[in-house]
Amino acid sequence: MNEEEKLTPEQGAEDIQNAENNESVDAQETTAKDLQEELKVALQEEKDKFMRLYAEFENYKKRSRKEKEDFVLLANEKLLLDLLPVLDDFERAMKEIEKSEDTQLVEGVQLIQNKLREVLSKKHLKAMDVKAGDEFDADKHEAITQIPAPDDSLKGKLVDVVSTGYTLGDKVIRYPKVVVGK
């Protein structure tokens, strides 16, 4: 036997203890790696929760802003509905004033009308673009009467627009009143 093979009991005990320590260190390293993996998974889960919560909060802010805008439009709707007959009278008066030879009067009243339209536009009130000759659409027009069409090209089309329709934002608050050719 050579020297390496001759072990004293103390050396044998040391070797056993070193082997146990190595196993213990390996076990600790494995436990640390497992713990590190668990922490990575937990961190990722928390990041996901945070991102979902953040997205939900952003959606809440957008929804709240939209609800506030809708509320303001609804509050303005009643006032604007009351102003529509006055606006109609103003348009009829403008048609008569335009026949006048007093150009300064016509220009002055047109300036007032433009200012009024600008104010109403800022409140999201818009006149619907409807004119004689357009195709009649029951979803977009209110037919107040039907008359024999002056010619065949106006059958089922608008012959006259009696009153202008208006939208407030995306909502129609008054449909245009029209005469339809039959």
C-alpha cells in the first residue's frame, strides 16, 4: 500500500466531514438557485399585476374624462335646443335682409350671424349639411310633407329644406325638416 491509501482514522473523519460539507454547500447552492428562481417568478407576477393595475387606472381616467365631456354636452343640450328656434328666425331674417340694398346692414348682420355660429360651434353644435336634391333618408331627415315631384329626377329626393337639422357632438338633437318629392 502506498501512502495515499494509508489513512488514519482522523484523516478518514476529515474526509467524511469535507464530503458532508461539500454536500451541504451543494444543497445550499441548489436552495439558493431555487429561491432565486422563485423570486424571479414572484417579481414577474408582481410586475404583471402592476401593469394591469396601471392599464386599468389609465382606462378609468379616459372613461372619467369622456363621462365628464358627455355630461357637459348634455347640460348644454337643453340650452341649445331652446336657442334653435331663435337661430331659425335669424336665418329667415338674413334671407330677407340680403334682399336689401343697404350693403352695410347686410354685412353687419352677417358678422353677427358668423359670431353666433362660431360660439355655437365652440359648444359643439353643428348644422347638418342637407340641401334640396339630396336623397331622402328616414334615419337622417324628418319629412313634414310629400308633394308631387316637379320633375322625375326629384322623386324620392328632397324638394325643400324647411328647417335645418343640428348635431351636438355626435348626437343629432334636431333632424332637418324636409319636403319630399313623390
